[in-house]
Amino acid sequence: MARPVTGRGSGGRFGLQLLAPRLALLLAAVIIGGCANLPPTASIERSYSGRFSLAVTQSETGSQTQRSAWTGRFALAVGPQSLTLDLVTPLGATIARFETDPREARLLVPSNGHTRIARGADAQALAEQVLGWSLPIERMPDWIEGRPSSGRPFLMLAADEGSERFEQDGWSVTVQRVVDSKTGRYLQIERAGRDGLPSVALRVVLDGPTS
């Protein structure tokens, strides 16, 4: 089993050479170093799997922009007070795992036979710290079901027939309902760049709940 190695960089950055573009370097390290086995998830109530595509766009000075994009598969496991999100390359190598529980959020990265770990107060802040861009991990269990998260303000928006749209916590979410048994539900999740962070566009195509 892989051994955990915790680390923090100066200024709160993750000191594991995850520099911009962080996820590209992360993916390269996984492919070159091989994929370490991550520990199994805790008890779960429901789980989801499917495909994702992610585009991150950073506005530079003037009219220049820097855009990075990735595709792969994901697995989301939701427990009574926890969740685990695995991001996997098209070749099946784990890029990263996010875990949350009532105590903290963790980002686990397989690298050279070890599992490197970063810890933070919440998963979205951890994504900003480590990857350099935001990801609404803790909202995914509700959004993937096509509904806003409870206990948080939201705004319903006009949508095309067969779709629903809403805004919550600065994200715009479009949910396409299942049309037939051959078509899985998909989501388009977007956030404009702000406070020095790039804009993020995440598209999720569900295989459907696996349990």
C-alpha cells in the first residue's frame, strides 16, 4: 500500500511541485511514476461515475488568455458525513482524490509509489490552494442529483426545455435531464474568473448511480 507523505509549501502552497499549470504536471507525474494504490473509501450511501471535461481559463494582461483543458473519468462516493471524488485519466491512472469529512478536507496524489496528502478546511479552498483554481466538490452530491444544496441561497434561472438552471455560491449549474435509457444525465458547471482565480467550466456526463 502507498505510504502517505504530508507536505505544505511556503505561503500555504502545497509543497509538492504542483506549480502552474498544476494539474498538467500532476498528470505527467502519474503517468511517468505509475499509479500508486489509494486506500479504499469509507462506508458509502450512494455513488456515481461518468466522464468529465474541464477547461480552466486565466485572463492575462491585455487581451491574452491562457487556457488548459483535461478529460477523463470520475467516481463520486457519498457517505453519511463524507464524500470521496476520484479523478482518473482516460488510461485509468488516478490523477487525484478529494476526501471530506466533518474534520477536514484532503487531497491525495499518487506519486512514485507514495501518496502525497494536502489538508485544508474545505475542499474548494484546498483546490484553490493546491491546483490554483476552484472546484465545487462539496456541492457535487446535490448538484449531480439536479438540485441546489440545501441550507444555501440559490437562484433559479430560465432554461431550455428538458433542462434546469440555477446559480449557487457563485457557480452557474445547468442540468440536462435523462431523455431515455441510453442517455445519462449531464451537468454543465461554470464559474467566472474572479479575485485572481481563473474561470472554470466543468462538464459531467453521468453513467448513472452505481448504488
